[in-house]
Amino acid sequence: MATFEVADRKYEVDEDGFLQDPQIWNEAVAKDFASTESVADLTEAHWKVINYIRNYYLQFGIAPMIRKLCKETGCPLQRMYDLFPSGPAKGACKVAGLPKPDGCV
């Protein structure tokens, strides 16, 4: 298993860099993982998406479909890519501390 290190913190990650234990996630973890996704600062718009994804995952055990994510957050798909350059499935889920979504390449 791989390890992602930032400052004096270490996280166990899968081969694609996704957090292995979603239970240890918090805002500091999100900020650490944002750095791997070319996101320098997490804005209110980032947090809206991140929190929606986290809450959906905790309720249903899977990440939301991108269409639902865009509709529920009011964030158009292009804006999602502006916020998370590697995309909502990969980037946003990684920052939110979720496992890699099925079908994510």
C-alpha cells in the first residue's frame, strides 16, 4: 500500500492516491489532498461540492453521479472542472476523502 506524505502527516492511499480510510478525513486532510489536485486554496464553492459528496457518500455508501452532483450543488459541469481540474469523479472525490469511484479512470 502506498503512502502520501505532506509536512509531518502520512496517509495510506491506493495506487491512484485515494485515501484508504475515509473515517480519518477532516478539513485538514482535504487541504492536504487538494494540493495533489492542483487546487491551491479551497473556496466556499469547493467546500459546497466536497461536503455534498461526503454527505452523499456517508448516506448511500457511494459517490453521487456527476449529473446529480451538478444539479444538487447548482454547479455546472464546466465549473466543476474549474474547481477540480482532474474532474469531479477523480479530483473532488479524492479531496473529499472517498474511495476511488467505480468507473473512474
